[in-house]
Amino acid sequence: MVAFKWWTSGLADGKALCFALTVASCALVQPARAQAPAKVASEDACTKDDVCREHYNKAIQFYKQEYFEEALPEFKAAYDARQMSVLLVNIGRTLQKLGRPREALAYYERFQKADSKPEPETAKRVQQYIGECRALVDDAPAFASQPSGPPPPAPKPGRPLIIAGGVLAGLGVGGIIAGGVLGAQASSAFDEYSSTVDEYAKLDARDTTQQLQLGAGIAGISGAVLAATGGTLIAIGVVKNRAAAKEHATKTAPTQAPSPTAAPAAPSVSLLPSLSVGASGFSVALRGGF
């Protein structure tokens, strides 16, 4: 009974709490078998800080119950309150228990830098933990350290041809439209030529009609040629891009099977203009397929 009263009185004074913190702190850096805990000075900064002591006691309880996920933030909160080097070991040990050896190794090394003269037993245990973590890091598969992310985009060697073909096709369409406008004007001039009875006016109307017909023919034929050339370049560029994309897919994922849920490929469209010239004029058409 006397001993019990002395213990409760000492706990109220903070001395027994300091001793309990000392024993619990050493539990993380001691091996599983029973050994004498390392001594910590009674003037422990964490035991005098309410915030540090509260988080530390919670961390110890979680750690003993093997709730390492819950113990880790409590150890870190205790260290934030009081930067005691031994807490770095506790954080590292908890990370090691969670299967995060690389992070644990960083905390062990921080402890070695922060405490140049640790307790011999603590230094020995930390060195042992460092060896364990380094072995785990070295045994990790090579692909684990490689950054993950989307594969690089496929090259598009046909892009310049597609751009040039689009420009030529645009010019060709403009030429065809101009040819149609000139053809309409030529038809109007021919009507004027047919309806006039004045010889001089008839000659002027005839010359105008011939010039307009010539211009319409040149503009239409030139436009059709440009449109056909542009369409051909576009088709060649598309073929080059598809070949490059297929080769790229083979190199980046040679063993990957297509996903059954993948969206179907977009339908391809190819259009090529064609020119027909006859006795009554010319016609332009677009031919292609899906």
C-alpha cells in the first residue's frame, strides 16, 4: 500500500510519467527480446511539454498494438512539438514496420546527423535498422523506381504532307469556284452575243464570251489539278501517320492485348477530287470512301 501511494504521488508530480516515457521510448529502439532500456535524462524535454507528451503517449499505445498507421502521425506530431532526435528513430521504425524502408532510412540518417553522440545501444540498433532498410531498398524490383506515366505520343511523319495538301486543296477549291463564276459570266455574255443585232456589239460580246470561257477553263482546270494534288498529299500523309502509329504501338506495347472495352477506332475517310472534260465543258467531282 505504501509503495502504491508513492507511485501515484510520483506520477502526479511527473517523475513517474518521465520514467514511463523513458521506458516506452527505448522500447522502439530495443530488440524484441527483453533487454534493459537505455537511460534517458530525467529532464526530458518531451515529458515537460504537454503537447509532445500527449502525442507521444498515444503513439506508444498505437505502436504496442501494432496500429502503425495511427502511430506514425502521432510520432510526427510529437517531434513537431519537440525536436528530440530519438523521435526520429521512432518515426523511422514505424515507417519500416509499414513497409516503407526508403522513407525509414531517411529518418535513421537524420537521427545520425542530429545526435552525434547517441547511447551505444541506440546507435547499434539504428545501424542495424539502416542495414535492414538498405537491403530492402536494394532488393526492390527495378521497375518500382521507374516513373509511371502515359507513353510518349506516336510520331506523325505525314503531318507536313497533310498541311501542304490542305493548302493546295484549298487553293484548288478556290480555283474551281472562280472557274464557275467566270463560266456564269461567259454564259451571260453569250446570251448578249446571241440577242444583239449590232455587228460591233456582237463582236465585242463574242470576244468577251471567249475570254470568259478561256478564263473559266483555266481556273477550273487549275483548281481541279491543285485540289487533286492536295488530296493526294493528304492521303499519303495519312498513310504515313498510320504506319508510324502502328510501329510505335508495336514498340511500346509488344505484348499488350487490346482491351475488350476499348472504344472502336474512328472510321477513316478519304476523298479525292476528279476532273472530267467534255465537248460541252468540264465537271469536278469528289470520290472516296469510308
